[in-house]
Amino acid sequence: MKYTLGALLLLLTLPTLAVTQVKLAALIPEGTSWGNSIKKFAQEVETATNGEVIVKIYYGGVAGDEPDVVRKIRIGQLHGGVFTGKTLADIYPDVRALEIPFTFYGDQKKAGRVMTNLTPRFNAGFKQKGFVNLGFYELGLVYIVSTKKVANFNELKGVKAWAWEGDELSRALIESLELVSVPLALPDVLSSLSTGIINAAYAPPLGILALQWHTKIKYVVDFPTTFSIGALLLSDKVWTKITPAHQKLIQEISAKRIKEANDKSLLENEEARNQMKKSGIEFVTFPQDDLKKAAELRKTVIQKVISGRVIPGAIIEALDQEVKK
């Protein structure tokens, strides 16, 4: 009895293993290459921290659209997520400069280099807003897709195009192209393409496949409008609960997994383009005279976003300086 009591007292004095559960949400469907990257990240974090940090992932928008996820993070129901440019800009507007239309044209490598060079500046901004950025995703070059054929910029006029609710940058581009803006949450785009509520949307090729839009559209405008980014953000509130040693491990794992995903992005987007072509989707090439209008369209969009205080002029200047290097 004495030994049993002594053993019990010893157990009571031992330190309790502190487990931190990190709940992440993403619109990325499970089973896609991006989804697999996040899954591997979660598995490696749990292993590397000996189970002291457990990452639970809610895939495919089950936790809501990205703005819903941010709200849930604010009240502590979730702790982070994988967000695309529009939502990243809701948190810290400067980051959206990377997605200003017709900045990189078809040069994804240049886009990636500029993003890397501006990352320290963006990370500092996220930190001020209460988030830790574990890395940027290169989602790829964005193409306009449509259920009706458009052969030039002029024929885009009047086309009903999806605009992510609250996305002022996309609205500026849609207005500049004289499309009809139809604000929708991302999960509603597929059904809206099917019913004719919208005729057009926009995404990187891999995103078009992952979101199943290729089953509803017939045409792709074969001229990228912009470069799409994402990022894995954690709330600073949960980050501070993690020990510095484990923070370092998590950063190393996320850097490895996100680099791996980015290295695959260019190849997988090209494979997605080929898959859409094989399925019968037509890629429409605009006339060269139309393509030259892109620079003027970019200026118009920039004027709109600066005057509307959507993106600060200072970061656009910094972006343009990096692009020229």
C-alpha cells in the first residue's frame, strides 16, 4: 500500500504533456496535390513534435468560405488556414499587389522571384495583424474561362463574370474589361456556371480542375490575366502557445512542403491545361493588337485600386521596381 501511494504521488508530480491542437481550414479539396501537401505537413508536424502539436485540417470549404474562416479564427473556433490573395488582402492589403493584372503576363518564374523578394515585407505586415505566415503558395497563372466563346477583349463586354464577394481588385479588372460583375462566394461558382447565373470565371488551370469548373465551361482565354498566390497563415494566439523549439520545426516543415508544392505548380498547371484540351475545351487566342492593350488595362486597374484605397501606392511602386530587376 505504501509503495502504491508513493507511485501515485510520483505520477501526480510528473509534468503533464501539453498538447496544442491547431485547427486549419482550406478550400482546397482533399486528395488534390495542394491538399496532399497540407496533409503531409500536418503528419510531419505531429511526428516531429512527438504529438505535442496536432494539426487538424478541414478541407474543401466545409468550414465555410475564406471570409467565414477568418471570422472563426478571430473568435477562436479555428486557428489558421490556407488563404488565397483576396482574403490575404483582407488581412493585409499590401500583399494583393502581387495579383495586379498583367504584371507578369506568362512569366511565372519572374512572379515567383518577385514574391520571394517581397516576402519579408509581407510577413512583417501579417505579424502586425496578428498572423504568422508559414509560406506563400504559387497557385499559378490565372485564366478566364467561359461557357460562351469570346475572341477578343471587345467580345468580353457584357459577359456575366464571377467576382468573389468583396474582392475589389477583381471588380476593378472586371469593370475595366466592361464585363458584368456577379458577386458570389467561391463554393457557388460551379452551380452558377451550370445554371447560367454567370458565363465566366477565372482561376489557374489546376484550380479549374480541382473545383470541377472544367465540367461546365467550354472555352479558356489563352492569355493569363494575373498570377495567383496563397499562403498558410496561423493566428498569433495559437502560435504563441507553441514552444520556440517546435515553432522552428514547424517553420522548417512548412518551408519544405510549400517549396515542394511550388516546384510542382508549373508542371501540374501545364498538365491541367493539356487535360482540359483533351476533354474538348477550346483555348482561344486573342489578336496581338488586343494583347497590347493589356498594359493600358493594368494602368486603369491600378488607378482604381489606389483611388479606392484597395492597395497602397507605395507597395505597387516597390512591386514595379522588383519586376524591372
